[in-house]
Amino acid sequence: MKIKNFIIVLICIIILTGCAESRILERISITTLLGYDLEEENKVTTTVTVRQVSPDDKSSVETQTNTEDTSFGTRIKVDLQTAKKVMAGQLRVILVGNELAKSGIEQPLQRNMMNSEISNSIYFAIADGTAKEIIEGEYEHITDIGQHVYNLIHHNVESQHSVSPTLHEIVRNDYSPFRDNAIPIIKKNDQVISIKGLALFQKSKMVGELSSTDTFYVIMLRDKFESGALELTLPGNTLSSTQDKDNKLEVGINSIRSNRSLKLVDASTIEFDINVEIKCRLVELHSNENTGEPEVTKKLEKAIAAEIEKELARVIKITQEKNSDIFGFGDVYHASVRHSGLTEEKWYEMYPNAKMNPKVKVEILRNGIFE
Amino acid sequence: MFNKKKQDKEKNENKDQENKEQQQNEEKPKHEPISPDKNQFLLDVKQKLHSPSDFIVRFVSDNMTLVYVDNLVDNKMLNEIILTQLHEVEEIPEAIHLKLSIPEVDVVNELNKFIGDMLQGAAIVHVNGYDQVVVAKISAYQSRGLSAPENESQVIGSQVGFNENLSTNISLIRRYITNPNLCNEKFVLGKQTKTSLSVLYIHGIAIEEYINTVKQRITDLEIEDLIDSSVLAELIDDNSRSIFPQMLLTERPDRFCDGLLSGKIGIIVNGSSMGILCPYSFIEFFQSREDQNLRWPIASFIRLLRFFAILISIFLTPIYVASLTFHYEVIPQPLLVPLSESRAIVPFPPIIEALILELIIELLREAGAKLPTKVGQTIGIVGGIVIGTAAVEAGITSNILIIIVALGALSSFTTPNYMMGNVIRIIRFPIILLAGFWGYYGVMIAVCILFIHLLRLTTLGAPYMAPFYPPRFKQWPNSIIRFPITFIQRQAVNSRNKKNDSEQSGKKVSK
């Protein structure tokens, strides 16, 4: 009886082996970067970088472009052009062209989320111009454009210079009704690829941009800072009244740890209190004042807080003008007010008129390494 | 499982009765009297022994005859004591028995019995006119001197190993444990070889149930011959068809005694330099006696290293095969390029590549073990370097796999027990096959089957996976890591003697 069972299992093992689809590493083409662009007549252009491994010990990166009605159609066409089957399991970054972003990123998002091969932790970014330009561009010092873009976004997200744009977070924000996406914009500047700023979204359409310096305030309102860095220009008379107000006082702070809380104080007029607590270290001060004195530190703290408050108000104002709730105030409202009957449309009518009161508390823990 | 045990027991009991009847039947014709006549006596003995060339007959006087088998007796004792004293004594067996000044003398009146003694090294004195003989046991075994244990060497600790002599081995153990409670029960196994073996345990520490099980399993055996203790271990363990050993074979007296003192039962077989210890659980195979000799953080580190090595040895090659065949998604980006470049010239799928390389390394190991020591090392180095480099350059394997396979082979040798080390090395092959067929699913299936098998195994009826399943938290301080000795229970996992529990906890080492 036991032998009979054993033989049955053995036969199953041998027969079922045929059901497993093998994808041997060097016998497939691996894409690391995928770009979507909008063409005329609602067609989609897909650009992919494909890593080809050849037996003479060298691997090359080539790009393939195709235009079809759907992104899946382009994939079939790409397969027709490559010697080995193209697999997307190692995909790291998806770039979406400016035009396509403005007409809506829903399609590429859905397409990639439904593909079980593709991990949810890959990055999603907007190309300034077209994705094709960036991917197909000739670069002297970049051998693998896919890896380069991935590393660019990755290290900036790690050091909190940019909003984290993983596919998971983008899809979450996209499907949540009271919260909008802010996705980094990648720009090609001749030979250099850089993060230009943030694209603001309303639902799934891109409506505006923020500069890269404003990204700091976006992260401060959306998230916590573990170790941020910031350079500020304070009015000249902050420390000594003899100085002229127009003279600028440059201040650099780092090791910023911030914590924020959003609170709805008035549901009828829609008024939010935004409390931000910042702990930081002073590393640069273009002044001869003795920072060891508590009074000077107090003054500085106040001035920095005022400056940050001003900037926060300005950034929020921009998002309100574009009507893109990237901070999730809608979620706070929805969570605070019972039976509000809030819908996506209602919130988009309410958001531009909401009143925001940013309050910042700064504490300088240490004043630099040298005194 | 347990029902089956019961049935077995019942069967065994039935067998016992049958055996006893058989034995009685056999013993009756065996009782042959000794002829009082000198010549008839010699004829009888020669006929029994089929006139061997080393059978020696000496006529001490007209009436007294001395017979023995050459090389089995101590010649010095024979000449200096027996021969001189026989001349001075009255020619009656009883008188000789009293007169001879050697440790073991007997008077026997049965042919088969004294022939058995003679073959173990006794000199027989026959006096004309009496149907009794005097048996003087002056055996001298040729045995190897005590030497350091070769297979289980350790840096810190005693450097003596068992040899092939039963009495020497037992004396070694008695030197370690000077305790009247150390019990020694003798058995004889093998119709042809009549190999004697001793079952050793410490009364009051070892559990009665296990002692009875071991004794019953030994007495139930009906075998023609027994040359080595490893055969006995396989015959009496719970599941002989399993790949995992359920009893420890050790050549270290200190490990053996450590086992006895922690409540295990030991078996020593004459002619074999390996002692058997049982019950032995899975985790104990990976613990070394040396762990107790080192400081506890170091011992813990080495133990952790050993368990990590097992995981590497079993799973590293299958994971390589599975990742490259099915799951290219999980390969980290920095590894992607070197991996695919080194694989690019290899014409085989990863499973064939891995199997070829694993086979090569097994061949090298086997050749190294069988060749004479001096040649063996050369073959190992030449084979390793030449075949390894050539294989990569010829494009048969990738160089990353060479590292993985070598690491796996190296890791399997860290297991302190050779038997278990072999198992670790062999079970890799089916897992590689499954990984090549089904990827990580295959590896997971293999892990499941492995765990099901290990959990079902027993050692003398005690759970093999103790102290993890069933969980026995008191034993955990001495499992994967070694806590300081004061935290450790002296008794082994499966030898908890309830009678002694209260006593035992008070017996912990205290400062």
C-alpha cells in the first residue's frame, strides 16, 4: 500500500513538472525601466530598457519602443523585436510622460498592479517631457539607465529629499477619495537626470507642479522627518537690531526630527490646525553672534518657526489653488465629522476654501559641531 | 504509530515464549558429558573443533592433560603459574581448582561449555578418570592500544578513544564513573560469532522503561553474526528505514559517560570501537561534548554557527536552483548582472549544473576518504582546484555556483556526528531536484515532508524532536545555544526520570 502511494506521488511529481513554467535567468530579457507616453489618437507608446546577456561575458542594455492602443499590445510587439522573452519581474521604475499624466495615470497603474510579476514596491515617477526622451537619451556616464533612475529615486527617498513614490502608495492614494497623489518629476538636462520637483494630482490627472525645495514642506506635512536638512533665509534683523532688515541671514539646520498633527477645529467653516514640532541641529549661521547664549537661540528658534510657517502656508495655498489635496486633509475631515456624507466631488468643492493655520514649534537641540 | 507498537510488543511476547521453548529443545541434546578417559576426551574435543592447527595438547603428567588454543591464552601465566603449580598438586579436579592461584578458575562437567570457554582463552585441565575438567581463564586478547579518537576530534577535552576490546572499554567507563549504581548487563549475540556486548546504565538515573526496551530488543534479535556496533544500532532503533540515525555512535568515552550520567543507556559491543547511546534526540546530534568544555558564550556561538551551517548546507544550492529557474524576481539588483553574466555561457539549466557540481564534490569526498591519507589530501586539492577552475573556464558551471556548492559541502562537515553529517549532505539532492522542478514550491514541499518525517520519528519510543516538539522549556537552555552550566538541567531531554525530578533539580551545580 505504501509503495503504491509512493509511486503515485512520484508519477505526480514527474508529470506536474511540465506545469511549472521555467524562467531561467539568462534565457529571458529583463526590463528594469518602463516608460509610457501618450501619442495622438489615444495611442500609448511604451519604451523599455532590456538587459541582454550575451555569451561573451558582457551584458548590454538596449531600448525598445512601440506604439499601440493599449500597453499590453505594445508588449506583444516588443516581444516580436527581442531574441529572448521579455519579463517584467525585475522592473524597478515606471516613468509616465507629462502628457499621459495630464490625461490620467489610471491605465498604466492598473495594468501594472494587475500583473503579479511586478512587485508593489517599485517606483512610479513622472517624466518631464516624454519618458521616451529620458530612456532613449544618450548618456556618457550612465551605462544602465534603469538602474540609474532607480538609484536616483531610491537614495533621495531614503534621505527624505523626495516623497516616496512606490506603486503601492500611489495606488492607495489614487483609489482613496479624499487624498491625492504627489509624485516626483524626473527631468533630463542634457547629460544629467535629476528630480525636478513634485507633480500634483487631482484624482488621477496631473494638475500642477511644485519645486524641489517645496518638497521639504510637503514631506513635513505628510510624514515625519527622521533626519531632514534645510536651508533657510531669515530677515537680516533677526539677531541684532542694528542690521538692516533687507540684509539676509542664511541659516542651515539638519538632523531635523519633526512630528505633525492635523486637527479639524471647525467643521462648518472647515478650519484646520496644523501643529508641527521640529527638533533640529544648527549647522550653519552666517553671523558673528554667540549661539551659545540661550537668548540668541530663542530668537533663532522663533525666526525659523516663523519662516517655516510662512512657507507651509504658501505650499498649502498652491495645492488649494490647484485643488489637489496631497496632504490628506479630506481623510482627517472624513474621520472627524460624523455622518458628513462626504463624497469626492463635495470635498473638491470644499478644499480650496478651507482655512489652514500652520503652527510650528522649533527647538534647537545643539548648535553645530564647532562653537 | 502507538497501536503498531502494541502489536509489535504482543508479537514479541509470543515470540519470546516460542524462543524459550525452542531453546529448551535445543539445550537438551547439547548437554554432552565429558569422557573420563584421556584419549576419548581428546578425540571428543578434536571432533568438536574440527582438529584445528592451533589446538595444543600438553601432557603434564601421566594422568593430567592440558589443552588450549594457541595465541588466545596468556603464555606467561600458563608457564609460570599453571604448569609449575600443576606439578605440585594432587591429581583431583577439586584440588586443582583450589590450588591454582589465578583470578578465575572453574570446574565444569559439560563438553560444550568448556569448549566455549576455551575459545575465549581458557586453558583446560583434564584428569584421567574424572568426568570434570578445570577451566582456568587466562585469556590474552590482542588489542590495539588506546589512541585519540580520529573521527570525533576535539580541541579541548580528553584525547582518548575507545578501542576494540570490550573489557578495556568498560574499564575506561568505570574510570570516569566510579559509582556502584553503574550497571553492566552482558548479552551474547550472533549464532556464528557469539559476540558479547554490554548494556550500561546508571541505576536511578536511567529510566526503567528504556532499559527494558533496549534489553528486550537485544534479546529478541536472532542474527547470524554481529561484527560492529553500527549494525546493532540499525537493528534495534525505532525506524530502520529512516535516513536519520536515532542512536548515537561515539568513539569518545567522555561523551559516552556524559550520556550515561544524563540518563541515557549505553551499549558496548566487543570488537567495535563505537559505543551506542540511546535515546538520542535530533538536536543532540548537533551538540558536541566540547560545548561543555568551552566558555558558554563561545560554545553558544559555535553551536549557532553549526545550526546555521546545517541550513546553508541543505538549502543554499536548492535556493540557487529555484531562484535562477523560476524566481528571477527575488534576485537583488546588484547580484543580477554578475549572476546572469556568469550563467550566460553555461549550456545547461541550473538544475543540471547544480547536480553535476554536487556529484563532483561528493566524488572528491568519497575518493578522499577511501584513498591513503597522503594521497587523499593531494587528490582533494588537485581535484578541487583543477576541476573547479576548469569547469568554470569550460563553461560547464558558473563560478557563483562553485562557491555555493563548496560552502554547502564545507558546512556539512561541521556537524559533530559523522552519521548525521552524511544525512545532511544526502538530503540536499532530493531538495535540489524538487527545486529544479517546482521552484520554491518544491523547496517548501521538501521542508514539509522533512518536518513531517522528523516529527513522526521516535527514539526508543520518545519523541525525536524534543525539546521543541513536544515543547519542554526546561531543556531549552541547552538546545540551540548553551547557557551557563548552572542553568542547564543535567538530565537529557528524553531521559526525564520522574522519580528523580525533585532530587535532580537540587543537584544543579551551585557555586
